Amino acid sequence: MKKLLLLLFLVPTAMMGQQMKRHQFSVSVSSLGTPADKSFNDFTKDVCRRAGYDYDSTTTFPLLMGTHAMVTLRYEYRVDKHLLVGLTAGWGTTWRNYHHYEVDEAILWVIPTKTHTTDDLRMKSHTFYLAPTVRYEWYHSTRNMLRAYSGASVGITRQTLKAGWRVPDAHPDEKHTRWKLGYHLSALGLEVGPESFMMFGELGYGHQCVFNMGFRVGL
């Protein structure tokens, strides 16, 4: 009888301890495939066309040009074992640079010793994303150290596009701010670790990019 009473006391207590991890906070970084990339590339092509620049002659390092790098913060509340709801905020930036010069003096017509800049164009994009989020954990391992999930979010996106000429001065700078519908679909997410501290990776499409990786803390 004593063992039965002890068991009846310990089981609810253990369940209550698990339920205390209802609040989850996560930080992640992501890149590639955000819809903001297309808007930035279209804007850059239009500016280059009007200025008579070659769009493909960028001096930006190829792995960075035209691809937003995102940092995302997320808060989620666990409704039950499988369902979580919350809010996601993300910030992203990318750039392309165009720089051309003419050689004034050179050693043996090969090694430049004096040059002057003929073109210097700096393109930038800054993105802010805010959206309610829902996530469903459809797989839990035996000891609950591995979880698989899918999720979605729909909200707003603010993107600021800038074109600034340092040379020549005749070209006026441009700045455009656009508000659009923001969204993201996480087709597959994997989470590893105890509920107090977890590492995760996601594969999806939307304003959190195609690849998203980070860590999550449960309280």
C-alpha cells in the first residue's frame, strides 16, 4: 500500500517537472533562398541597367553577394506534448559592390602604381521579419532526446533597399522601403538534447531561408 501511494505521488510529480519546460527561447542563423534575395537582385539589376553597369562585374566576394544572412529569435509556448505556438523575429542583410578604376601610371605597363576610380557603387539590403509561429513535434525518441517537427509562420516583412554611388557624384543615391507579407514553412526540423538545452536544424523555405541552425533553451 505504501509503495502504491508513493508511486501515485511520484508519477504526477515527474509529469509536473516535465510540464514546467513550457517556455522555449531560441537563437539561430540561416542563409540561402529567402524571398528577400530575389527582391534585392531585381533591384540591383534595375539600378545597373539604368546606370549602364555590367550586373555580373561585381567586386563582392561571390559567396556573399546577393544572399541574405539571417539572425532569428523565437519564443514558443508548449501547449501540449506535440504543439507549440509563439512569435518569431528575424533580421537579415546582404550587399553587392561595383568598383572600377583606370590605370594612370604603371611599371613596364604591367604593375599599376597610380590609379583613379571611375565607378564605385554600393548596394545593400536590410530585412526585418516578424510573425506568429506554430510548430508540431510529430516524432519523439524513446528517451525524448531526439525530436522531429514541422512548422509554419505568417506575418510581415520590411525590406530596405539602398543604392549609393561614391563615384561618380552625378548619380543620386536611392533608398526604397517595402512592406510585404512574410511567411516561412519549416518542412523538416530536427532537435537534439534535453528540454533545458537543445541544438536544432531546419530545412524549409521562406524568410528564415532554406537552412536554419541554432540552439534552444527551455524554462
